[in-house]
Amino acid sequence: MSEGQKFQLGTIGALSLSVVSSVSIVICNKALISTLGFTFATTLTSWHLLVTFCSLHVALWMKMFEHKPFDPRAVMGFGILNGISIGLLNLSLGFNSVGFYQMTKLAIIPCTVLLETLFFRKKFSRKIQFSLTILLLGVGIATVTDLQLNMLGSVLSLLAVVTTCVAQIMTNTIQKKFKVSSTQLLYQSCPYQAITLFVTGPFLDGLLTNQNVFAFKYTSQVVFFIVLSCLISVSVNFSTFLVIGKTSPVTYQVLGHLKTCLVLAFGYVLLRDPFDWRNILGILVAVIGMVVYSYYCSIETQQKASETSTQLPQMKESENDPLIAAENGSGVLSDGGGGVPQKTVAPVWNSNKDFQA
């Protein structure tokens, strides 16, 4: 099996794990919050991260992965930013209508595209932009109901979108820059995320629910679902870092909207949630957008691979041919050419991370 095939299988596995674990935890948390009345989402997330860190520590002790320390300031900043973005998303939901909160989540994709275009000079073809537009339109039809605006809620939503986009872009760039795996990055950043939410969680949850998480009555059923949610979260957190590292922040957001559609469908089938023609139409349009996005990504990935494979033999031939080398000015170029003729090939992931899904 070639390296390309292994990478594709690994990507498919990461995407599948992310979908299954995320849909599972949503159903579990819905039972915990809606049925059992445990509404402390931020505090629950801090427990998720603590359990994830403990699980990874056991895995490290069992030598299932290698600990690779790198820039501690980058890890700390990344971990705290991730924790803040989760808290802001929860506040956005608390101070806005459900419809406006869904619009906030939809805004993450165009914001990510804008940031990557401005600061990373990443190019998104018109076909990719078109498919993303179809996707966002479908999810909007399926999920957005009311759009009640207020100043505080709007500011919180804006901050939530920006911090989420930056955190997800950092997840990808840190893995590439420091050559660390998703597991290594998650292991080192988890404590900072957990501490940030553990300290602020009870305050934020009290602000949003007017209840005290420590005064809640913990029955055996509540404890069971909390433990189950924490165990599933290990897979959710791991697959999140894995997907963003193997693909891109935009692809991860596209996958997130697929999860939203699946949660709506499962909610109707399993929990008999209200479901009307708008939900059905929106899900169908969103699925079309996802299929078109995946198709264009695969086409452009093949084109890039083909261009790279045809350029490499030409470069090798020009390196070995003294006549071509002489035409370029010398037999061996200095720093301006790095031992290769002036035209060099950039790594595919550097400008094409979004097309490897």
C-alpha cells in the first residue's frame, strides 16, 4: 500500500471517528441536559478535558505514543484560547436565541476562509467557494429559526467566532510547524484548556442557569451519564485534533455541519423531536453541498498530485544534465536555488491543506 493510500485511509478513519463520537456525545448530553436537568455545559466540558488528559497520560505510560515537548508558550496560549472559545460559544448560546446561535456557527466557515486567505495566502477556488455556499445555505434552512438580536449577544457571538477560527487554524499550523501528532498536541494543551474551563465553568454556568453546579442533586443516573459523556469525549477530542491535522479547519467545519444534520435526523428517529419540511429540505441541500465539496476537493487534490509528479522527474533530469544547468547560469546553484534549478516545488499541504480530505 502506497503512502498516499495510507494517508487517505487514515483521513477517512479520522472523519468517521469524529462523526460517530460527536453524534454519540450529543445524544448522551441531550439526555443528560434535557431529561435529567444537568444544564452545566461549561463545567461538564472541563470534566471532559480532565478525563481526556488522564486517558492520554495512561496511554503515554503504556508507551502508546511518544511525548514530544515543544514551545511551552505556544502550547499555553493555544490551550487557553481553546478554553476561552468554548466558554464564549456557551455564553453566545445563553445570551442569544437558538436561531442566532446557529448563524454564529455558520459564520465560522467564511471567517476561517477569510483569515486563511489574508494571513496564510491560501487560495480557495470558485468551485470550493460555491460548494461551501450550498452547504451553509442548507444548514441555515434546516437549523435557523428566529433571529432575535441584542448588543451583548452579538458581541459575544463575534468573539466566539473569531476565537474558534483562530484556535482551529492554530491546531493545524502548530502540528505542521512543530511536527507533532494530534495526540502529542492534545496531551500538552489539554491541562490548560481544562484549567481555564474548570475555573470559569461554575461561574459561567451559574450566570446562564441561575443554579449552582455543586448544589445539584447527583443521582446514580446522572452520574452514569456524566461518566459516559466523559468517556465518549476522549474520542471526540482526539478525533477533532486528528481531523484538523490531517485536513484543514474548513474541512473540519464542513464535517461539523454534517454532524448537525445527523443529530437532527437521529433526534427525530430516536427521540421524536419536531421535524418539518424545512428541516428535510435543509438537510438535503446541505448534503448536496457536502458531496459537491468532497468531489471538488478530490479533483483538485488529484490535479495537484499530477502536477507534482510531472514536475519532479523534470527537476531531476535538469539536475543531472550539465547543458540545462549551464543554461541556468551554473552547475550548482547557491542559496538562491538550493542545489535545484530556480523553480522549486512547495510542499502540497502548505497551500492545499483543504483538498486532502
